[in-house]
Amino acid sequence: MRNAAYRKLVEQSKSTVDSDSNWLITLADVMTLLMVFFVMFLIAKQAEIGKKSPEATSAAVRPAVNNEVIAHGDSEDKIRDAIARSIKELGMEKDVEVSLVNKDIVITMTEGITFKPGKSDILDKSGPIMGEIAESIRKNPSYTVEIDGHTDNLPIHTSNYPSNWELSEARATSVLKCFIDTYGTDPSRFYIRGYADRRPLVPNDSPEHRAQNRRVEIRLKNDSAD
């Protein structure tokens, strides 16, 4: 009897263990399915990222680069034309001209509108065109500005200007100070040169020709083009 009762207890114990294990098997199956789903999701995501080519990425960036280039300023032709319109509107065609010389924008101002003979104090009547030039300089930050002073070949010898060299440099300096002090342009973009009578436009053989040679040239140079 005792053996029969013992065997009955053993059989009941096995049935209970099998029944309790069923939920563990079901949970393991669910976890396996979730893991498989997660792995497949990662594989699909990597494949989608791989489809984006370098060309598509660079094309998306390109408009910002183009906008940056445009922001640097206008072309030489546009700047020259804008200054030429200002000269015409101000009625200064006889005293101021603008041209392109080897990609430099050269604004030439005669002595008649800039200085009294033998002096380096800039005249007030040059103010309107100086303001227009200063505006063009501000709008085009990629350009540096060279200011050149020129004289005729008649010698000068005063306490302030022992020779035409000093006079030409002083006149270029006055133009520079006008741009900085009056119009607030960045001084680091400028440099000046005095050429005296060494670079005449025409021979110094008449009063009219000498008047042409007494001038200041403002050269806008596009450093980014170099």
C-alpha cells in the first residue's frame, strides 16, 4: 500500500512540473520572436541609410555654398556700372571716370574736384561721389582698395611738401582718411601709394595735359579672384 501511494505522489508531482513549465516555454517563444523582429528592423534601417549617395548629400549642401559666394559682392562689371551711373547722376563726368583695368575697378578723380593746387586738404564738393564710392566698398567686402596719388612734373618745394612725392602721398592719405573718418569704412582694407609724376596719363607738355595728370586713382581689387 505504501509503495502504491508513493508512486501516486510521484506521478502527481511530474504532472505539476510539466504544467508549470508550459508558461516558461511560451514566454521564451515570444522573446525569440521579438529579438528576430528587432534584428530585421535594424537591417532594414541600415539598408535605407545606405541608399543616400554622396552626390545627393553634396547637392543638398550646394545651395548654401552658392549663397555664400553671392554674399561676397557683385562682379566687376556691375560695380563699375553702378559707379558710372552715380557719376552721371551727380553730373561729374568731366571730373570723375570709372573703368576696368586688368579686373581692377579704377575710379579717377581730377585735381579740380579733389584738391586746390599744391594742397592736400580734400574739397567738400567731392563728398557726394566719395559717399557713393564708400558705399560700393562696403557692399563688396572681398575687395581691397588702393589709393594712388599723382602729380604733374612741375616741381614743388614747400615746408609741407619738399617734393611731388610728399604731395602725392599726402593727397592719397587725405582720401583714405575721408573714407575712414567720414564714411566709417574698414581701414584694414586700404593701402596708399604716392607716385608723384612717374605715371602720367599724357605727356606733361601743356597746362591741359598737366591738369589731366594731377589726379587721384581709387582702385578696387578683388582679392578672391586672385
